[in-house]
Amino acid sequence: MADDEQQPDRYPDWFPDWARPGARRNLNTPLLDVEEEMIPLQTLEIDGESQQTRSNLTVPEDNSDGDGFTRTTKVVFVTPRPERTVSRKLRGIQLFMITVNTTLGTGLYWRGGQILELGGPLAVVLSFLLVGILACAVMQCIAELLCIWPVPGALSVYVSEFVDVELGIAVGITYWFTYSVSFAALMATVASELGFWADSEKVIHNVVIYLIPPIIPIAINMFRVETFGWIEVATGATKLLFLLIILLSLVTINLKDNLHDKHWKAATQFDEKATRHWVFALFMSTSIATFAYVGVEVVAASALEARWSNSQRPAPAGEEVPFIRRTVKFSAVFFSLLAVGAYTLSGLLTSLDIPWDDCRLPRLSWVEAPHCDNAINSTSAFVIIADESKIQNLDDVFNAFLVFTAVTCGSATLFVASRSLFGLTARLDGGSTQPWYIRILALFGKTNRHKVPVRAVILSAGAFFWLPPLQLLGDATKKNKPNDMVKFPC
């Protein structure tokens, strides 16, 4: 028995815990209603060494119901291949910072201003707060599922298993599509923010701001997952520091200019050209705030690469499946609380420092504002506040924060998109007997020698590479106008 307990340590790093003999002893519920000794052993060649696993179990005939029918259950144990697995090297802090970089992006700085213009000060606070409470509840449920069953493409697999297979596939494809388009939209945002300094009429400037920024996130995603995780820790910590600086600056500006609650005297004012009643404006604001919280669930896309606890360590009292609870649950549950606080507080401070009807605030694309024809829409209310404060170069500093935020958010978004695509295709059979399109899709379910799904990364980054330059077709006179493509995570 002692030798059998040490057997999993002889397997290579890429070999999943669930495929190792004895791994299911950590589960109180057995995988099969038979003894493990009844499963015939099969010799496998793993990294040049002969190992034994159990395969093709045929359960003995069962006629216990006495209904005259004989039932035989056959279970095939699939031996995983190293090119279709990833490394479980992400620590809890790395998962947390990946979630920070994905969620706290340009939406934090841009959507608050749009909601303020649409529904007024009170709508900003209520929309972020109400949607945030819902996000917290959802993440509580997702965290429990991840702790019990961490699989690639977790969200689509859960839908396939518990609802419908076809719906699960549709969810997986939609999830990948969302984050792949989001990456392109974020690169468009970076180009738009860089246009704050660059001359959009010069070709060389356009070439630089549209071609160079996407290379940075792609290069970062080519590193080993543990290296990628530490890069995300550094950029995530920097982003949180930037956010703290911006919030303190907003408080300082409010006190310096003696604004206090001046702009809250008409808390329920709203854009009457967008809707006819404040309640309707609140509903519209809530839908906009929902986009800002897309990303709190990305821990589900990273769960399979999370570091598992020692499978031989006894579970704490009352904890049935310890596997990755300590690694995943903190990021899945507590980050949603951080997001609620960050969005709500930033929205509140923004509404205190700028009037809701400022012509420079971003507005809905179909809303006409004749009295604002000569105003330049900014992508961020924070930049407007910095400019109004008359503090030298503060608007440049804030805009630099936004560029950094968009680039780092793009890196994390590309990570989620590639892992979603990998989760969809890793289980496909790419054999010669399969249709040609299945064989092509199966290629994106493979990893390189560093366990990085490089093909999935390249496809996710390049699928919509043509989107950012489309904003060059718009009116060049409206410099730095927010584009309506950016309605995705971050």
C-alpha cells in the first residue's frame, strides 16, 4: 500500500492527477461502483518508462433489479497525451492578478463617464453596485464548481454536462469570440489613447500605434505559464497602484476646487435625448455597467493551470475535495468584492468632480447633442477632470495610465481567449479518419514543449486583427473620440 501511494510521484508533470492510479482516493464518491482492483492493468510507455494504468473496464453483469435485463457497463480510461495538456503552475496570487488585469481595464475609466452622461450621478453608483452584487453571487457558485471539477473550458463544459451538449459548445464558441474580439477592441482603444499625443494624419504614426501595441500582449502570452503569471502579478500590482493614485487625485481635486457634493444637487438628472424617464436611464446604465464586470469569471479559464495541492495531504475536516480550493477560491470569490468597491467608488468620485452634462463626456452613439458640436469627446472622464484641474501634465499622466491599463488588459484577455479555444479543441480527435475541419480544429488543442497553446494564442490574436484600423475610416476631425467597438471586457 505504501508503494502504491507513492506511485503518482513517478509520473511526469504533464500527466493529470485524475489519470493517476490512486488519485480518486481523495474523493469520497468513487468514480465507479466497483473496486479498483477489478480494473485490469495496462502497461503504458510514459517518457521512456513503463507505467501501468487501468483501461477498458467491463463491469460484471448486473441483474440486481430482477427485471430480466442484463446490464453491462464499459468504461474506457483515456490516456492523456502530453501535447494536449497544460502545466499546473499558477499560484493563487497569479490567478488573482490575471483576474485584476482582465476586469479592471478601460471600462473602469471610460464607462463611468458614459453612465454619468446618460443617467446622472445616482445612476452611476446604483448601476455599478447592483450589477456587482449579482456578480458576487454568480462567482460564489462558479468557485464551488471549480473547486470540485477544474477542467479546460470549464464554463462550456459545465453547460454541456448539466444542461445540453450543443448549448455548451455554443457557450464555448461565444466565450472565445467575446474575448478574441475584446482583444482587438482593446488594441483599438490603445491606438485611440495614443492618438492623444500622436498626429493621426501622419501615416507613420498610424503604423506605429496600430502595429506595435498588439505585439506586446502576444509576446507575453508566448512565455511559460508560470512566467506569464509573474508578469501579470507585476502589471496587476502596478495597475492597482495607478488606480489608487487616480482615486486619491480625484479626492484632492474635489477638495482643492471646493466641489464637495455640488454636482449631486440634481442626482437624478439624465439625458432626455436618450430616454424619457430616469428609471429607463437607470436600466440602460445597468446594461452598460454589466460589460464592465465581464472578466470576473476568468478564473474559470485558468483553473486547469492552477497549482493543485498535494494529493496525498489529508483533507481538512469537512472538506471533501481539497484539490485546488486554496488556489482558486480566493480569486474567484474575493476579487468580485474588490471589483464592486473599485467600480462603485470610482464612479462616485467621478460624479463628484464633473457635472453630468459636460459636453466632453462620452455619450451613446445615436444621441445628438447640438449644443456640443464643437466639443471633443474624451474616452475618459478622469482625463477631463485632470484637464479641468489645471494641474500641469496631469492629463498626460492619466492618459498614460489608460494606455498601460489597455495593454495589460489586452494581454490577460488574449490569455483567456486562447485558453477558451484550447478547452474547446483539446478533446477533439485529429486522426486521419476525421473530417478535414475537425483535423484543423484539433491543431488548436495542442501545446508546445513549454505547455503553451501557441496556435490558440495566434488564432485568438489574429482572428480580428482588421478591426482596430477601421476607426481610421471615421471622421478624422473628431480626435480621440471613443469608438463603439469597445463594449467588451475591461
